[in-house]
Amino acid sequence: MENSVSVSICGMKYTFLSEENPSYMEKVAALVDVKMEEILSGGKINQMDAAILTAVNLADEMIKQQGNAENLRAQLKGYLDEANKAKAELSESKREIFKLQQQIQKLEKK
């Protein structure tokens, strides 16, 4: 179900239709508004250029965060692989202990 949400970015009203929750869309618009205002307050630049620079900056942040997330996924996979290896080694050690205990019991019976 599409939700309609009205937001203000750089003093201009926009209405978005989105599958997302309206409060989420308001948060997204607020972030864009803050980023654009930061750029606009930095000097003489028009709104179109500010919008492009904002888009580029946000895309840069997104790509860096995707890289960070991928690195974390790779680390997590490494940790899971190590845990699985340790679990297998523990299982093997338990089997060996059981075998040795059986041998000790046989020797004690003699």
C-alpha cells in the first residue's frame, strides 16, 4: 500500500508516494534538507547545484557504507567458519576421549 507524505526540502513542498512508512520518508527528507542547507550555507550556489552536490555526497556515503557492510559480512563469515571448525574439532576430540575411556575400561577389566 502506498503512503502519501508531504515534506519540505529547502523551503519547497514535495509530496511523495512510497511503500515506506511516512515517518521514515520524513526522516529521509529531513536528511536531504539538512545536507542541502549545509551546502547552500557554504557559499553562493544555486539550489540545482546544491541538489546535485547533495546527491553526490549522499551517494558517496552510501557506497562507503556498503563497503563497510561488506567488510563486516566477510568478517562475520570468517568468524562463523572458525566457530564451525572449532565445533568440528570439539566433536572429534569428544569422540577420541570416548574411545580412550572405552580402552581404559577394557584394560581395567583385565
